[in-house]
Amino acid sequence: MVDDLAPVTAFFVELGLKLQGEGRVEGGWVDRVVGLEGVRAAIAMVETPDGHGRLELTKFHTPSGRGGDRHAPATRPTTALRRGTTAPEVVSR
């Protein structure tokens, strides 16, 4: 999660990741996935040069967070979503 999506996206592109797309998300399906109500967010997807990894960068517009509470639950917009995924064959190596 980021406060300012454009410069963070540019940072990862400068590191060599490829911008795959950008967009806005909202609605019931996003609320269910994130675990919050009234989610409106901007996202950017970047991919590693070898095409084997992706990173989703997210800027939450709503709902508002708890004013920077570092102990807030992981699904609050003021803290990072603490989850990641990897392909099973990568884990088994």
C-alpha cells in the first residue's frame, strides 16, 4: 500500500520492473476481497523482467484509516496488507 501511487510505480519501473497496467477498483467484490466496506482504490501492477513475479501497488482512497495507527489490523488502509503469493514450484526448490 502506498500514499502516492505515481512515484512509487516509477520507482519500481526504474528498478527494472515492467508496468503491466493501472486502474481503479471499487464495488462489492473489492470489499469482499479486502475485507472492508466502501473500498475505492487505485492500483498498478508491475512485473519482474523475467515475467515470473508481480507486485500489486495499491492506493486506498476510501475508507479512511485510523490516522496512522501502526497497530491497526492488516486490512486497514493505513497499513500494508500482509499477504503475498508465489508459484508452488518456486516454493519447492
